[in-house]
Amino acid sequence: MVAVAILAAGRGTRMKSDLPKVLHELGGRTLVQRVLESCVRLQPSRRLVIVGYGADLVRDSLQQTDTQPALEFVEQTEQLGTGHAIQQLLPYLTDFTGDLLVLNGDVPLLRPNTLEQLITIHKEHGNAATLLAAHLPNPTGYGRVFCDSQNLVKQIVEHRDCTDAQRQNHRINAGVYCFNWPKLAEILPNLKADNDQQEYYLTDTVHLLDQVMAVDVDDYREILGINSRQHLANSYHVLQDWVKTNWMAAGVTIIDPDSVTIDDTVQLEPDVIIEPQTHLRGNTIIQTGSRIGPGSLIENSQIGKNVTVHFSVVSDSVVADETRIGPYAHLRGHAKVGEHCRIGNFVELKNAEVGNSTNIAHLSYLGDATLGDKVNIGAGTITANYDGVKKHRTTIGDRTKTGSNSVLVAPLTLGNDVTVAAGSVVTDNVPDDSLVIARERQVIKPGWRLESPE
């Protein structure tokens, strides 16, 4: 039985922001949300978030995004150190007899495998505490962890207190712990603030507990904390490195990884090709054979097989197999495009459903529209879907064609096999198998010229 406590009370003054540090985003999710998600596979019996600065904002954010039950919030009204934060759990865990995993809300890159390994070793050895350690290339500023040959912790020495010889040890304390809670609860009241900061440090429990073991993380980048905007950018770079390396190993071609970003919520199939300057966001799925980019943004969308998207933006939309998007197209507001379509140059679709084998080649806006199969939309066609108060829908039947520079004033229905003459402004429904002409007849006045102002 494992309970998880997440330290999320600090402001993060170096972020230069009124927003609590743990609510800054990394790859589309807040730092604390990422920490919570790293624990899902552990199936903890209790999940406690220790809040302080901006407590209401943190609560509201997590209650909106966290879908699991039993998220508990513990108030730390004064931020007097990590030990003080864990002391606030004493009234909440009075009857708890399991292990407590302590995580930091500003360390968002920890992977589930690492936490599982930490807990497994903790239980197998019956440790009072097990801490996560890392070997840093440059450990300046970090407390050093000194262990015996069995990885039992003998002491933790702060950097400023290390001798020159001790500073040659690059093993540092990552600030992630698994405690036997009854043993920790017994000594927590004994912590003292005998230090320059006058704070209660959780590291001091190491000297008060019997058998504390260190577990080294495989990739030290997992334990990088966020204290500044630069740290946030560095962590994003690490996250992107992991994501893109994994996808390339899975059969995805990323032509220029340095110019591409991919959220770790995106799903890609083998033989997808990602061109330079392309960005994939949110809950996006791209199926095999599709070629995305260059210069495209796909966000919270589903892209079918063998689709091409060039220099375009697709948001909250669905594109079916064998369809071509772009260049310079914009799909948004739950647009849905069928198979074997072409959505071309400077076309915008908003809340539109497009049937199979339909072409909208250039210079059109179709909002709140339903198009059938094999429709051809001429250049400059728009749906006038807003009357100043409400949005209205346009329905276009199979095999219907609109001429260039047509305006379809909604609410409107065009039947099957309708032809709209170029330059028409159509305001009334049109039945099947019809030609509609809605424009003034051309008038020519020979010999006419503009009179001189004089």
C-alpha cells in the first residue's frame, strides 16, 4: 500500500510570475499534472498535494484536469522547508501503515519505471527510507550522497559543507523519497530548524532513520527541477529529445528533429513522415503513410492514412485517408474531411463536414457547412453563416458545383447535382438537378466616361 505526497506549496520567485510555479506548463501540461501522471501506474491508495502559495489556483487546475478520484489537498500555510511540509501530513495519515512516496511538484520528468524501481527496492530490502540519487556531470550546489558498498546511505552533505575531496563525489540527492510511513511519522516531530534558513529539511530524517538506501536513476535528466524559465526550456528540450528518439525508433521519419516539436500525448504510426518546422500538439493521432509539413501545426486532431498536410494548421478536426491539405489551409472548430479530398490554397473550414472526393481548391471559407460527395467548390466561394445574432448552417448535396466568387447565405440547402453560376449570391434553397443564377444582368453603356470634377 503506497500513498503519494506531492510538494506543491512554493511560489517559485525565480520564475518572475504570479502563477504558482507548479502551474507553469511543460509540453501542454502543468508541472504538477505531469508529476501526478507519473504515479498512475503505481495505483496509490492515497494522493495528497501539499499546497501553499496560490492554493486555490492549484486546486482548481488539478480538479479540472485530474480524472482520478481521491485527490486530497493539504495546506502548508507557512513554507518552512520540505520537512515542515511533510509534517503537515501527520493529521491526515494517522491510521496509514503503508509506504509514503514523496515527490516534488516542480520535477516533471520522472518516468513511471523509475518510481516503480524505487518502490520495489524499498520493499524488497525493508528499508525505513529509500531515496533517489543521480550522478550529475556538474553537481555544484547539490548535496552529496555518501553510501557504503550496499548503497546504504551514511550521510548527506550540503555542497557548501563539503571538503574538496567530498566534492569529487558526483552522486546527489534527487529529493525523491519512499518512506515507511509509521517510522517516518515517529521521528517527524523531532526535526529541528538548526540551519541558516531556519527551515525543517526532509533530508535530516536520513540521520534519524535506520537503514536508508539510495537508488541511482538511469538518466540524471529525469530529476531536473524547474526553478526558472531557463530550466523550463531545458526540460522541454529533454522531453522533446526523449519523445522524438522514441518515435524514430518506432519507425517514424523526422527529417529535421531540431526544428520539430511533438507533445508526448501525440500518437504516430510507422511510416509517418514529419517534415521540418512542424509541430504536433495535444491528443493528435496520425496514421501510417501520412506526410505532415513542412511548416504545419496539428493540434488535437486525427489524421488518416496517406494524408499530406503542407504549410497548414489543423485544430480539433478529423481528416480521412488519401486527402491533401494545403498549402496554407486552416481547419478548425471540429472540421471533418472525408477520403480522397483536396483542401487547397487559402481555404478555411470551420465546423464543416466534407464528403468523400470533394475538392475545395483555393480561396474559400466554409463555416457551419455540410458538403456531400464529389462536390467542387469554386475559388472565392464562401458561406455567409452569421446573421449578426446566430450562426446558421449550409448544406450542399452530392456532385454540386459552385462557380467562382459565390456567396451562399445560410440557412441554405443546395440539392444534388446543382450548379451555382459564378458570382451568385444564393439566398433560397435550390432543388436537385438545377442551375442557379443569382446576380444582376451585365449592363454596358457605350461612350460613358466619368465627368471631370471641374
